[in-house]
Amino acid sequence: MKKINYVHFSSLPSNLPSSLQVIKTCENFSKNNYNVTLIKPGTGNKKISIKKYYGLKHDIKIKEFKSIKSFPQGFKFYLYCSYCLLYILRNKQSITISRSYFICYLLLLFKQKVILEIHHDTKGESRVTKFILKYFNFLNDKNLMNIVAVTNSVKKLFIKKYNVKVEKITVLPSGSSIRINLKPSFNFSKRLKIGYFGSISHSKGINTIIKLSKIDKDNDYFIFGGLKSEITKLKKKNFNKNLYFNENIPYINLPKVMLKMDILTIPYTNQIRSAGEVDEISKFTSPLKLFDYLAVGKIIMSSDLNVLREVIDSKNAIFIKNFENIYAWKQSINFAKNNKNKIYIMSKNNLKLSKEYDHSSRVKKYINF
């Protein structure tokens, strides 16, 4: 059985999309009979079971460095990388996956087999990482077995910026683990439930949802995401009776809640920030929520960004070109309400398309490098 290590830097469990994708990738490696070890720092809510929070059906071995009690940055980053390196060197004949350029470079120095996953540009990386990328051509190293890019935009960037060989990069968009055997459905009653799931960062567009709720009293708006403290602050500022704020919910409960919605939204701005508000990712993003939205077969209403059209088009979503115009969003909601046949077909299209973007099939392409 082949051994795979996945070096992760963020908390588990957590509401971070990156943590969700990493844990689901590991689970599906395990499902495909790989001996998987998820390496993580000693962060995350210890009172919550990782298996229950993410609804895992396959066991994953977890190696936790408990001495790293906060997100590894500065000196702790290099200390954590050293721990990971020593652990991996003791486990011979394994493949290591990570999103960290530095840990990949470190492993390649020791002739280890590596897969690097990239999600956006390198502008937010440290000076050390930028120096390594610029002066050491490790992205074309023979032991770097695959570079997994989540969008074509990311692939083109790295080919141009770092002269990466075309054959070294595989484009694999994100995916969903949600699988529901239901017929498409849409509530054509007087009041629609319009939902947003994910980060409550302003760059992800929650202001659009808040403003919409103010001018559209005929429908109800739901925001799911953020910590309890963040939700409390938002509630103090917004008193709309048709606007409901909710904390982030465990992934295992996500399908049930999404199915209660009539329209699911991606109201992104043109300056999207990654977790931690570090990188601007509007040209490169492959949001996990998009694939979960497809998997529950609901109508998607989205800002019209080129990178999203790598996966969906007008058969799958209602795009708002002038996405800063709140009235354009309201007009699109009214359109959905009054076009039953078109909405039904769109819902069917989304259920069909979602089958192409699940974590299980993604992992199979991941390992067939």
C-alpha cells in the first residue's frame, strides 16, 4: 500500500475551506486504499471530533505536533517544517502533498517525492519563499511529481511567471463530498429563502446580501458563516426582520441546511481575499461553496467572474454582470421566481454537473500523475 503524507498548516477542525478540502482529499485517498497520514499543528477545537465534524466515513491517521499551539508563522513556521521533515524522512517510500512551497522545497532537497497544490498567486508569501521561487528552479524538479492547480488561470500564471513546464501542472478544480439522490425542487411560493454560505469577509460579498435584504422585503435572506463573536457584531448593526445570521455549521449538517434554501448565492466582489485577508484571489479562486451548491441542485446566483466560468456557465447559474448593483440582483431574483421551467432545467443541469466535481474523482486524477 502506497504511503501519502499531507502536510497541513491550519487548524482542524475549523470553518476554513482549506481545512475542509484537505481533510476530504485525505479521506478519499484512504478510500482508494492509500495509507494516508495528515500532519498538522496542535491547533483546532479539541472538544470536537474531526471525524464527526466533517462526516468522515474513512479513518485517517493524524500526526499532530502538539507543541505548535498556534498557527505556525515566523520562527514557529520553520520549526514546524523541521518537525514535518524529520517525521517524513523516517517514513521511507512515501509521497508528500502540501500547499506550502517551503516544505516542498525542503523535502526536494532530501530527494523526497512531492506533490504541490497551488490555489493562487505568490504575492502573499514570505520573502524567503519568494527568494527560493525566484532563484531555485525547484518547480521543475524531477521529484516534484505533480503540481495541482485549481484553475486554468493559476496554471497559466505559473507557466508564465516561473517557467514551469506545461506537463508538470494538472488542473483540478475543487469538488464536493455531498451526494444527494433527490429530484430538483424550487419553492415558487410568495417568499423565497436566499442563502449565502461561507466566509463573512466583505470581499466575499456579504454586504450585497445585507443590502438586498433591505430593498427586498418580499423574500428572506440567510447568512451561514463566521464565528459566534463575528455574528454577534453583525446582528448589532443589522436589524432587518428578513435577514438571519447564523454561525458556521459543521460540514456534515451542510446538505440539510442548503436544501432548505431556494437560491444559493456567490456575491463575490472583484477584490476577493483569501483566508487571513492575505492574497487577492479573484482571478484564481475555485470556491468550495460552488461545488456544494451544484451538488444540492439549487439555483445559483453569482457575480460574473471569468474564473467561475471555467466550471459553470449560463446553463448552471444566473450571472449578475454589474454585481455591485443591488437592483440587478433583485431583478434576477424576480426572474427566477417567474421562470419555473428554466429554473427546473438549471437545477437538473447542476445535479448532473456536480457528478464531475466530487472529491473521489478528483483524487483519482490527482494520483494518476
